[in-house]
Amino acid sequence: MAAYTIAVLISGSGTNLQALIDAERAGDLGATIGLVVSDRADAYGLRRALDAGIPAAFVPLPSAPKAQRAATRAAWEQRLLAVVAAYQPHLIVSSGFMRILSASFLAQCGALVINQHPALLPDGGGDSFTTAGGTTIPALRGAHVVPDALRLGLPITGCTVHRVTPLVDDGPVLAQAEVPIRPDDSEDSLHDRIKAEERRLIVQVVRQLATGAA
């Protein structure tokens, strides 16, 4: 039976990638990380990949005048697609990848695509989320959800792993974890606890998908 292979898309330090690498080394992932791709040359996650002997690629999105941005982005996405498709992954993990993947990419990539989001998202869409304790909080989307949770004075936040669809920060939920917000939390302290749950969840979800349990 062929190995269940994954490609990981990153833009930053790659702490969740490291959790996947560690799980694979320990024989607890049920999958092989075949490729890591970043849109940033300085992403430390690329170094993590190379240190682990995993092929890594840098696919930058060039800056362009406003009138040419759509065409430039479409061309970049085709380059990204070609790099990823060459490895024929079963699964693509968007892990701190700060680019939105288009409907065209999702249709052409030939793999399931999942995303990690550092907030609680409602399964099936919507603007609010009801916690296990019955508290209703706003569904936070976008790139600044951790400071947003603090700014709004929410009692709880968390993280979500979901299937990627053309809608941003949407799609069927695969796993979630709630993280209570403490009165003395800073953005860093809250984000650290969310990241700890993210690392646990992404290994869990990849293992379930690889073994057919999800």
C-alpha cells in the first residue's frame, strides 16, 4: 500500500510543521511529509523541513501594480500548483500559510486541503459559535483573530482544523479545541496556549485522515 503523503504550506516559523515532523519520526502520524512550501524565503519552517530531510520549495508572490495583481496572483498560484502537484500528495495542510487558495487551485490540486485557524469556527458557516458550556461568541475570521479575541473581551477562544473551501475560514470542521482566556492574558500568552492545542489537533487530524478514521 502506498504511503499517505502530505504537503505542508507555511509562511512562518513552522511550529505546527515541527509537530508533524516529530509525529512522523515517532511513527505516530500514519503519513509521510513529502513537501514543504513557503511563499516567504525567510520562513524558518523551510529550515525545519531541510533539517528533517524533507524537500522544501520557495514560491514567492511577486509584487505588482494594482491593475496587474489579479493576473500576477493567478500566475503565482499556477506555479504553486505545479510544485505541489509534482509530489502528488493525498493531503495539503495549510498551516500558517498567509495566502488564500482560490476555487481554481482547490479544483485542480487533486488533494484534500485542510487549514488551521486560531479561533473557533461554526461548522457549516455563520457569524457565531456556541461553546461546549453554552456560551455564544463571535466567529472570528481573518489574520488577527487572537488580538481580536482579547479586544472583544471574550471569555473563551480556541482553534479549528477544517476542510478548505472557496469561502475564507469556512468549510466542514474536522476538529476543534477550546482555550479559556485568562484575565491577565497578553496576545503572546494566549497565542502560546492556542498553538499548543493546534499542534495536538493537526497531528490528530492528519493521523485520522491517513488511517481513514475521519
